[in-house]
Amino acid sequence: MNFNAILRLGFALCLALILTIGASPVGAVSKPLTYDEIVGTGLANKCPDVSEGSRGRAVIPLEVGKPVELYNMCLEPTNFFVKEEVNNKRKKAEFVPTKLLTRATSSLDFVQATVTLQPDGSLKLVEKEGLDYQPLTVQLPGGERVAALFSIKNYVATSQPGLIGLTTSADFEGETEIPTYRGASFIDPKGRGLAIGYDSAEALPAKKEEYEASVKKDEFLRGRLSMQIEKINSATKEIAGTFECEQPSDTEFGAFEPKEVKMRGIFYAKVR
């Protein structure tokens, strides 16, 4: 073998070694991003995903009566709808697509919950704590803006029976609490508030109904939330899937009737 052949062989081996070292192996964990790399990009609003698992196959087995914890649960809404009346009286009100205005702060994160296998094989999910509600605003095609508090607070849901654990066939459905959109210390332009300010915007009127309509109301509303597990990584104990929720919009402390808001998106959680 002459010198040129040896030189070409050595160059080829060096090039192959550089490409092998530079390439990321399949399934390798990427380097965590710094704050400066994330700020202003919208990545902090994104939920992680699970690369393995298929619908109806993977499973994380559970024991009856022994709860496991879901932690770092993240819910990222991707589609938003508001029920709007139509001009045609023969047609019922229908959900219309809307545009999200609060794009960088719409996800729920660091939510913790427990999942317990029941004697009939159903799963019970109970939300405990975390960043479990988030104010957001959507805009209808006509320009009207609707404020809502996306919430999984005090969520209690059950799945269908006949399961042996967390599987990619599990579908949860239950109710969630929707707190007031504004805090108790918020004061409206008329000086009314819950914890501070005036109780009503006027002196005691002759009619009780008029007085009650002027008083701010601190009431928890209810929403429906369903979650469908679609991906499971049994080795890392990660789950992911989709969700859909229907809930009322903000009422400005009872000043007006809420609109019906529907949100669809993805969720992620770890199991321990």
C-alpha cells in the first residue's frame, strides 16, 4: 500500500470518528437549555412529550388501594373555542374557533396528583397542588375578547373499569373548580371588591333584587375535563396524551353571564 492510499484511509477514519462523536445517539438526553436560551422564545410554555408507547399496549401496573403520584404534570392548550349564538334562530349556538392572545402563558405546569386503582379496575385521579390555574384571553372572529381562567384545580376524575394500571387505553373524566378570574383584592372602577372596597356600587335601594345585582360575588364555577392517555414509557414512567375541557368564562364577579369555553390540547406527567 503506497503512501497516498494510507493517507486517504487515515483521513476516512478520522472523518468517520468525527461524525460518530458529533452525532447524537437515538434516545440521548439533550443538554438542558439555560434561562437566556429560553426567555422570549415561548419554549417555557411547551409541555414535554413521550416518544415511546402506543395506544392500547404499554402499561404501568398499579396495586388496588395503593396510590401513585403524578408529578410535573403539564397541560398545554392548543385549540380554543367559544360558544356563540348564531343569527339564524333555527340553529343552535355552536362553538367557534378563537385566537389565543396570551400565547406565552397559557399552560399549567408542576401539577401534582394521585392515581389510585379501585377494586373494579377503574382509576381515580385527584389533583393536589401546583400551578393549577392560568388566566388567558381569546378573541372571537368578530373581535370580541373573552377572558377565562384555565383550571385543573381540585380536579377529581375516574376512568373506565377493567384496567390493571395506567394504560394507553385509560380515559379520565371529571369536574374541576374554576376560581374567580380576578383576586379578592381587585377593585372595579366603581370601588367594589371582595376583600377591600365597597360591597355595592350604590346605597341600599328599595328593591332587594337591585341591591344583589350590584354586589360583587365570589363564587367557584365548575368545568368538565377529560384526559386520554396515548403514550407511555414504562422504563422512565412517563405518560402523555390529549385533553379536552369545557368551562365557563370570567363573570367579572357576577356582573354578567359567562360564556362557554372549550379547550383542547396535550398533557404530560411523570409517575412515582
